[in-house]
Amino acid sequence: MSQEKALRNRFKFRSIATRLSFWFFIIGMLPLIMVNIAIYFHMVNAMKVSIFNRLEATRDIRVAELNRWLDERIVDVRTIADDNDIRVLERIRNVGKEDERQKAAIVSEARELLRRYLQHYDDFYEIFIVSPFTNRIAVSTVKEREGQRPVHDFHFEGALKSRKLFIEDIHYSPTLNNVCMAFSIPVFSRKDSSVVIGILVARFNLEASLYKRLSDRMGMGDTGEAFIVSKDGNALNQLRWRKDAPFRMKIGDHAALDASLGSTGIMETPDYRGERVLAAYTYIPRTQWGFVVKQDLKEVYAPINSLRKWMIAIFAATVLGVIIVAVRVAKSISNPIKALHKGSEILGRGNLDYKVGTDAKDEIGQLSRIFDQMIENLKTVTASRQDLNREIHERKHLEKMLLEIREHEQRRIGHDLHDNLGQQLTAVSFMVQGLENILRKKMLPEAEDAARITHLVEMSKSQVRTLSTGLSPIVEKGEYGLMTAMVELVSNSERLFSIPCDLRCEKFVMLYDESALTHLYRIAQEAITNAARHSKPEHIEIRLSKDKYKITMTIKDDGRGFLMTKQMNTMGLEIMKFRASIINATLDIRPEINKGTVVACIFYDKRESEIRIA
């Protein structure tokens, strides 16, 4: 609730010019903001689509280049394996052990052929042929390795088992002390194409071939790069910021993981440096590689950031223009209104001869002329205003005097009842008691009648005492008078109406304004009387409470309630309201049918605040 009030106060303006300027600015800016936001997001979305398409196109081009490189190497290896001069190696099996010179000549011829291929294809490190019978290198471009067993069995086992081309994954080679990749393919006999006479293994120079293609970052800006990962997430090539990454770094970002698992897509994700990047990724099935092309978001979205700065600059300039227009329009409307306001202030100070009319033809000009005409009419009315105020003051004074006269007469009647009728009833009571004693001594039956007369006289005395107290209550002066008066009122009301009455208050309520004491007492007395006469309650309760200087008096009953216009004494209600208005108190009467009535009177004890300040 306090926040709503603070927000409401924040939008209160001290001048109509400020208010008009503010709302003209809001009206002008709302469609502008909506249009700018729509244009901005449309352009950003279009730019993002273009950026995504460009990066995906780069990915597809690089993947196509990588597949073309694989196809070319496959053709190279197949060409070597199908060379008849290579197949001549099958003659080695037919040469006897005693003719080593012929074997050496055949091997030398094959080695020279492989070396010519090695010179012709720059992508190769080494080419060798493994014998399927001995699992040793029969011929190699590196003569020293002939007769040795390959370091890795997968060099020839994959092709030997599948009897077709086998692409080995990139791996670390201890002989080269570097990462390498090899293709292996069976070499079949010329005589029987189903017989494998050797496994041709071609090991590639990745630095001069594959890595060179991957390190080409044309079209990827200052932060872009392309890399491949194994199915285990290991980096297989050098990275832009990690030259030693192959088999020494495991890339765990989402793009690399999704690519290694066979997915294709594009996403924003942190890379291996923790930098946010835009990554396009895919999967290369025949090598089981994940391929990723990425670029830092700062660079990718640089055009969007530039667009945002331009939009902010245009928006700021537009806001300035809207403010200038709103202020000028607001002033054209508010200046005539200010003139009217100034005239009303002058007229309010009593100068009814001042004219505020203008020559303007619009509604404000017409209003100013009507205002002058109204002032002329007011001159004739003002003359009678003082007479009216004097009459109202006299009437209020008369009402107060009537109330005081009524209070005085009630007190006089109460005193007469107590002093005259009460004393006479007391004398009658004594006389009847004496008569009763005489009759009892004479043992006459009339003694019982005398006793009943004595009882009726005592009851009359009690009722006279209650009536006299109600008409003329003994109100104690001082700050404790309210509590004393309420206790006395509850006691007298319970005796008078034979209805249980209670006074409840959590703490002692002190009243310092003695002039309000009688009026509060009479309001409570009238409320109890109305409840007892009209609601037929089983219980009446008076509650007193005090919060700082606010005193709350509540009279509540559990009767059947009443309709104020029919069942309630309207004179008593008016007097209650009048008494409350005299002491500047508020009076609230809430009757409900079959639920009783609640009368609440709230009074602010200003006398207490004056005493405390003093």
C-alpha cells in the first residue's frame, strides 16, 4: 500500500505545463519505442540469420574440402595398389631361398617405384608394404625399416580383415615423433585376384596436407578457426591458441561433443578457452571425426553491436526532438490556463474588478469570458453571503443553548426527584414500617399488607434514585472522570433495564478534555437506551480504548437490530450526532437486523496533547 502511495505521489505534477509535457512525451514516445524495438529486433534477427548461414556455409565448404582431400588420397592409394609393378612382389614367394640376389632386385625395384610415388605426392611421409604372411615390412621407402614389424598392428590388420581400403584415425607415431595418419589397402595377386600378396600402407604428412587446409582461416575473421575432434573428444589438429593441442587436449564444449556424437548444427557456447563463441559443427562418418568451425561472439556480433549504438544515437536524437515538440505544444495550451489561474488568485484575494478575459477564439478564450461573467454574477451573490454566515452562526449558537437548557432542566428534574420525591418516599417507608411493627405486635393479618407496601415503597425509591442519576449524573471531574462515569452508567443501566451490561477496556483510559466528558456520557447513555428499548438485547457491552490521543468508545448489543427510520427515536439520534459534532468527534451507527447494533464514537483529546507539549 505504501509503495502504491509513493508511486502515486511521484506522478503528481505541480503545474499543468509539466503534466502536459510529460503525457505528450509519453504519447509520442510509446509508438516510437515500439517501432524502434520492432525494427531493431527484425534487423538483429536478419543479421543473426545471415551470420549463422555464413558460418554454416563456411563449415560446409571446409567439410567438402576435407572430404575432397580424403577422396584424393584414396585415389592416390588405390592407384599405387593397382600398379602392376607393385604386384610383381608376388614373385618373391616363387624365388628360392638360394637366389637372394633376385629377391633383392625385386625389392629394390619396388622400393624405387614407391619412392617415385613419394616424390610425386607431397602429402606422404612414408609408403611401405607389409607381408600378410610374415606381418613384417617387405618394402618401404625407408630401407632401414624393411624386415621390421610395424609399430602398430592396425597399419595392416584393418585392411587385411576387411580386404578393402582402411582409413586409420590420426594417432601419435613414436617413429616420427609426431601425429600422423595412414591409409592401408590390400594388394591383390595378378594371377588370382582373391589372393592378398601384401598390405600397402601410406602414411601422410599432416602438417603439409590436412593441417595446412585446416589452418586456412580465410573468411573466419581474427578469432575464427576450424578443428577436428575424435569420437573421444580429443583435439586432432593444432588450434589457433594451442599449437600443442593434438592428443594433449580434450575439448569438452557442447559443439565438439555433439559433433563427435554424430550431430550437425550451430550454437552459442563457451569454447576450450571459456570464451563465448558461435560454433557450427557436423560429423564426418568415414573418419568418425567431429568437425567444428567457430568464431568469437564479440567478433561475430560486432555488426549487431554497431547497429545497437546507431539505434541508441537515433533514439536519443528522436527523444530530444519529441521533448522539444511536447514542451512547445504544452506551453501553447498551459499559458492561457496559467493566465486564468493568476486571475482566479487575484479574485480570490477579493479583487472582484479584475478581468481575465482574452481575445482568443478557442475554448480557453471562451472560458475566460464566461469566467468574467461569472464574477459579475458573484458580486451580487457575495453581498448576501455574510448575512447567511451570520444566520448559520446564530442558529448553531441557539442549538447549543437549547442543548444546555435541556441539560439544565434534566439536572433540575433529577435533583427534584432525589430531594423531594425521594425524601417523601423515605418518610412513607418509615411510617409504613412503624405501622407494620404495630400490626405484628397485635398479631393482626394486615401486617403482611404493610410489609408488601414497604417493599413497593423501597422499589419506588430505587427507581427514583436511578431516574435521578440518569437525569443528573454525578460526573467526576479530572482525567479519571470518563472511567468513573462509564462504570456508573453501566451499573445504573443494568438496574434500570434489567439487562447485563459490561464495561471492557484493556488499559485505563484518561480524558483530559472535561468539556467532552458530559457529551460522551450522554452519547453512551442514549445508545444504551435505544438498544434496550428497540433491539431487546440479552447483553450490552461498552468498550473503551485509547491510541495516543484518539479515544474510541464502542457500544455494542446482541439484539435484533432496528431500522433507524421506523423504530429508532430520530430525535435521540440527532442529539447524539449533534453532541458528537460539538466536541469534533465522529459518530458511526451500524444497525443490522437480527445481529444487533454497534455505535462507535471516536474523539481526539487535543487537551492532552496541549498539556504534554506544555
